[in-house]
Amino acid sequence: MNDTIETDFDAIVVGAGFAGIYMVHKLRNELGLTVRAFEKGSGVGGTWHWNRYPGAMSDVEGFVYRYSFDKELLQEWNWTSRYTPQADVLAYLEKVVERHDLARDIQLNTAVESAVFDETRAIWTVTTSGGASHTARYVVTALGPLSKTNLPDIKGRDSFAGRLIHTGAWPEGVTVHGKRVGVIGTGSTGTQFICEASRTAAHLTVFQRSPQYVVPSGNAPVTPEQVAAVKADYDRIWDQVRNSMVACGFEESTIPTMSVSPEERRRIFQEAWEEGNGFRFMFGTFCDIAVDPAANKAAAEFIRSKIHEIVEDPETARKLTPTEYYAKRPICNAGYYEAYNRPNVSLVSIQENPIVEITPRGVITADGVEHELDILVFATGFEAVEGSYNQIDIRGRGGESIQDHWEDGPSTYLGVATSGFPNLFMVLGPNSAFTNLPPGIETHVEWIAELVRTVENGGHSSIEATREAEDGWTETCREIAEQTLFAKIDSWIFGANIPGKEKRVLFYFGGLGAYRQKLREVAAADYDGFRLRGGVALAAA
Ligand code: FAD
Ligand code: NA7
């Protein structure tokens, strides 16, 4: 261990969502390091602190949308519905913070603005929004893949006299009850909001750019017996999750779509439709929907047929019907298409009838109509993955900024480290596994903790990914992504939702099981692809 240089903390963690909370626990309570986390929000919880819009919830089933590490809490924590609403995920994360006494080392209302590596001493200096500077040997960024909101610059946006709210910064307590509401965006968030707001708003106008494939979530109350059965089976459940592809708590199919008759296909799709869940529909019915065009077409046609069955007005049904591949992050909801049968809901296809401008009163579309609104909701998503990194001036060896390092697209080794930035570790950095995220986060936190332990126990001053390892991993992720249909569609998964941004690979699509295997192999080979450096003298050399 580098014991000649004094730092304020052994480690600094940035962010206090699922990732930062567990990272603080690991480093402080298990490794015995001194740790400070900085969180720019006024509370812990990350996504679940910020996204308080009506209808916000996890769309991965609640029993696996949580940590597995705290076995006692797994037994204590109860739930009443298949999916977990925002307030309950937040309460759960607050409980974890309380149980493990983490709050005293999490500084809220504090944004990290810069992190600069001093090569001669092998330490990081982190500067925060209050102007304070702190030193540490390790920095872990737990910034969240979906924490930098995307607020499109639509003409007249700031002139709106009502309330303009991005779903990712929803003010506590604001409801849409009895209001004239407009919503731009129909992704996972927009569709959740639409389902909920359609029930309470006086009028809801949906401004839809791309139609979406949405399957039912099958959300329903769960009985105490069902909860008890899950609790009794948790060891097996987590084992299955960790070795699966998308880590959502169901067995992924191994059957190719075209290997069964059309009748059998429809039966399987119908069964999944009735059971509900987006990931289950895409990955639990057949094994090749995300990779084989014919398989994808079969699934897409099934969903299209449902839209026409459900939506009463044929013109609305036509506008809601997607024609491209079914290859965005799968969406599920309770009653999305049904919402358009309500008299208080109207749909504007802005592909056909674009927004011309936002005025103080509402939104004017190309047909000359001014849609008068009290609340205009931007459900326009996030600048995914690297967006949060662009808000911090991170400088590694030679003063290189991470933005310059990622000029041709963000790259990492295994999603956790990048060359030239020693002792900087990322939870869910670029090219991490595309899965239900809490199991992915736990994988990273636990692996990073072992990496830190290795540096500490070996008397090293720093560890750094090599450029070759980083390039190799980037290429692996690119090759796998190219085999999927996800790569053929523009969405946030490829950073293709941000105007002017080139489409880039941001995830490893090989599945959590394969990803964890790779991490095990790298660790077993003495952290192959990383370079360890010695004490202060070596670091200075
Ligand atoms: P976050 O929860 O985003 O936390 C990151 C934190 O870092 C934030 O609090 C942020 O304020 C803070 N931060 C960022 N930059 C700085 C800085 N410079 N200084 C200080 N603090 C900073 N995933 C799923 O797997 N399943 C789901 O069903 C699901 N549903 C979702 C629904 C919504 C509405 C959204 C937005 C996301 C959803 N996600 C879902 C993704 C979700 O983000 C992850 O599951 C998980 O919560 C990520 O945790 P995290 O700690 O990595 O990031
Ligand atoms: P998404 O999935 O990126 O959805 C954003 C939506 O906003 C989508 O319908 C976009 O249309 C639309 N959008 C984005 N920019 C514009 C502009 N400029 N004009 C009109 N419409 C626009 O974000 P979500 O928050 O729904 O979901 C992100 C993840 O968070 C999700 O997968 C969960 O994990 C939670 P487009 O489809 O691009 O045409």
C-alpha cells in the first residue's frame, strides 16, 4: 500500500444510486477504507430520487430489481405488486443506506466538477460544486447510465408559461390531476407516464415521434404466499440471474422462432403477452428475436396485430403502429394502447405533423393547431452512459481529459477502467453488460472492490488498464453489437437519440453470464490487461 502519501480519503465515490451506495458499503465496511461519496441530488437513490413522474416504476420484476448481497434484507423486505413503483425503490435504497450506516459518508447536494490525477504522487484531486478539493487514491464513478437528461431545444421551449418538466427531474408533489397535459416522447418513461396520466389528466396530448412496440407488463398484486416462495428460493434465483443473459429472473428461451409452426409461434407469443413483461417477451419466448430478422418480424407482427385489436380508432391505431425492427430496449406497461381509447387522450404523430414551436400557451403543430396546455412533459430520455462523464472534467496521465480520450466514442476495458486513468474505476462505465442493472452493478462493485484489494495488499500505488486491452474490449463489444438488430435501430442504447452524436457502441451484448465469466478469467490471470505500478518512486518514474 502507498502509505507515504497522505490523502483526505482512501477512496472517493461519485453518485449515490444503486451503484454508489453499494460501492461505499464495500469499500468502507468490508475493505476498511476511508470513503466519501458525493451526490449532487438532495437525497440518495439516483434514478429513483430524480424520476418521480406519475407512473414511474421499474419495468423489470421487483423480486430481482434489488441487491442480492444483503441476505437479511432480502428476507425482511416485503412487496405487494409484481413491479416496484418509484417510491418503493427509493424507500428500499434509503433502507439499505440506513442498515449499513452509510449516510455519514455520503455528502448530498454536492456535484463533482473535476477529478485530476497527479502522476508523481498517484493520487486524485476531486473538486466539488462548493469549490472544495479533496484528495484520494481511488475514484469510483457511479454516475448512472441514465442520469444526464436530454432536453431537446425545440423552438420557443423556454417561452412556455405553464410548467415544463423533464421526467428525469420531476418536482416532488406535482400531479397532473385535472390538468391539460402534453407529453413529448413515448419511450419506457413516456409510455409509463401516458398510462398513468391518461387516468387523471383533464386532457392528455401525446406528441409521438417514433411509434413503439409495447407489451403488457402483467402488473398485479402479489400475495404473501408468493412473496414467501420467492424468499425461500432466493439462492437459486440469484444463481440463475447471474448466469443468464439479461438477468431478469426468468429462463431465456433456447428455441429459434422459425423452428416451430406459425400456430405454435402465435401460441407462445400469446402466452407471453398474457403473462406480461417486455424482456420476457423478447428473450423468453424465442432465442433469436434480437438477432434474426425473420424472428424479429414474427414478434413485431404479433404486437402490431394486438395494436389493431386494442385501439378502436383505425387512424390512431395506424399512427401507433411501428414498422421498423422490434429492437429497442423492450417496453412493457399496463394498458398503454388501451389509453388511446379514452376520450381525454389524443395522439399527434410529429413525424407526420411536426411541432413547429412551443408558445406560452402550448404547442403549435404544422397543421396550424395550437394545443393549449397547463403542463408540458419532456419524456425525451437521457444522454446515455457517457453523458454524465461529459459534465466532469476528468484528467488522467499527462493531463489528458476523458473527453479527448473518448473522442472517437467512449471506450473502456470491461466497462470498469480506461487506459491513462489509473485508479479510476467506473460502475456501469461504457461497454458494460446490457442487463437488468442491479445485478450488473453488483458484479461491478464486487469486482472493483477485489481490484482495489489487490492493489492494497500488493503494496502497489496504482492499477491501470492497458490501451491494448481497452481496444480489444471495445472491438469485442462492437462485434457482438453488430450481430444484433439493436444496432440497426436508432435509440439511446447506441447514443443515437442525441442530435449530432454519432452512433456508437455503449454496451456489451453478450449477456451477464458470459460477462461475469470474462471478469473471472481476467482476475484469475492476475488481472490480465491491467498494469500494476509499484510505490511512489515507481509512480513518479
Ligand atoms: P443512478 O441511479 O443514475 O445514480 C447516479 C447518481 O450519480 C445520481 O444520483 C446522480 O445525481 C449522481 N451524479 C451524476 N453525476 C454526478 C456528479 N458529477 N457529481 C455528483 N453526483 C453525480 N434499469 C433496470 O435495470 N430496470 C428497470 O426497470 C429500470 N427502470 C428505469 C426507469 C427509469 C425511469 C429510469 C430513468 C431508469 C431505469 N433503469 C432501469 C435504469 C436505472 O438507472 C438503473 O437501474 C439504476 O438505478 C442505476 O443506478 P446507478 O447508481 O448506476 O445510477
Ligand atoms: P428514450 O427511450 O430515449 O425515449 C425518449 C422518447 O423521446 C422517444 O420516444 C424519442 O423519440 C422521444 N424524443 C427524443 N427527442 C425528441 C425530440 N427532439 N422531439 C420529439 N421526440 C423526441 O428515453 P426513456 O426515458 O423513455 O427511457 C430511457 C431508459 O430509461 C429506459 O430504457 C429505461 O431503462 C429507463 P424517438 O424514439 O427517438 O423517435
